[in-house]
Amino acid sequence: MDEEAVREALAPSGQDEEQALAEARSALLDAREVLLSERERAADARDQAADEREGATDARHHAAAQREDSNEQLRSLLQRRAERLEELIAAADARDRAAELRDRAAETRDAVAAVRAQQQRHELDLDEQDRARSAVDRVWAGEDRDAAAVVRADIRDMARNDPRDPQPDT
């Protein structure tokens, strides 16, 4: 037998064949739709996973940017505080130097006052010595006046009793 005869013998009738083909086509279409729907679900799952990864990446980038901004703000704040501390330290150092200068000035003024007081005591001593000397000088001046008066009196007496003058003054 030839092949065609075998096919015809085994082959169903024309209508059955068409029905079988239609059912096979329908089954293939259903299988294709199931496969397409499975592929779409898998693609959707991949897209969703990619979206989630992208969202996570964006979130990490956003968090990193926020950390960077926060770090920059903190760095700026710390820089301002450091500058303020430097200013305060410089001001405190200047006050310390001013206080030291005031202490040295006070010590100098104390020394000047002590010297002045010593000079005043010395001047008081000199004043007392001058007063004592002036008292002595007054005594001597009185004695000198008295002695001069005696000398003048002697001169007058001599002039009255001058041997060259014939008549003494009366």
C-alpha cells in the first residue's frame, strides 16, 4: 500500500478533519494566549522589579544627597563655630594682655607713689632742716646786728672822742 492509501485509511473524514484542525487551532491559540499572558506577566514582573530597583537607586541617591547636604550644613556650622571660638579666644587673649598691661601700670604707679612718698619724707626732712637753719640764721643775724650796733656805737664813740677834734661832740 502506498502511503496515500494509508493516510486515507487512517485519516478521518473531511469534516472530522476540519473539526480537529479547528480544535487544534483553537488549542494552539489558547496556548499562545497563555504563553503571551505568561510572557506579559513575566515582562511586567521584570518591569516592576526594574522600577523597584530604579526607585531604590533613586532613594539611595536622594538619601546620599541629603546626607551630603546635611554633612555640608554641619561642616558649615562647625566652621562658623570654629571661627567664633577663634574670635572669642583672640578676645580673651587681648583681655589677658590688657589686664597684664594694667597690672604692670598699677605696679609702676605704686612704685612712683612710693618714690614720691619717699621724696616727700625727704623734703619734709629738708624742710625741717631748713627751718632749723633759718632759726639759727635768725639768731646769728640778730647777733650780727647786735655786733654791728656795737661797732657803730664804738665808731660813734670814737668819733666823739677823736683826738684831732678839739671839741668833743656833746
